[in-house]
Amino acid sequence: MDPITAAAVAGLTAVAVDAAREGATHIAKSAWGKLKGVLGWKDEPAPGEIEARAEKTLTERPELAAQVQQVVNDYHQQVAGVSVGSIGSMDLAGAQVGTVKQINVVNNQGGIQA
């Protein structure tokens, strides 16, 4: 299996686990519904079948992997804060919002004055 398909299967499986948990959020359930729609699944697969079924579907239709990954990325952004590419994410819970009136970068050495 190519790396893109493997990543899509792993992401899809993680969303499915989140959606199946007791007390799952609306965001998780919605993402899982979108993923099943992208893959064309009309029924709810058994938890033990999801990974194998996703692998089979994405191997047969590799063009869907990018769509699956987009839904997974959108889901992660909604539940974990702002995405920072494939490096990680930022959690903005409890962040304070303020207004910066002026910022000057000093001598192109990375210092910032506010």
C-alpha cells in the first residue's frame, strides 16, 4: 500500500474510533458520516472491519485518498485547534486576544518590538 493510502486509512480509522465512542461529539460523528459518503459506504461497518474495508476501497479507488485525507485534516483542525501542516498543531484553548498596534522587525535578526 502506498504512503498516501496508508495515511488515509489510518486517519479514517482514527475518526471512526472517535465517532464510535460513548459521548462522541457532533464533529466526530459528522466527519465519520462524510468519510462514509466519500467512500460510498451505505451501511455502518463493524468496528473490526473498518480498517480492512477502507484499505480495500482506497486500493481500488486511490483517487479517493486525497478526499479522505481532507476530511480527516478538517476534523483534526476542528478538534485540535489550528493545524500547522504536517508538523503539529496549536491548542488555542485559554488564549488571550489582544490588539497589537505596531510591530517592527529589528535589523532582520528576528527581534520583534511591539
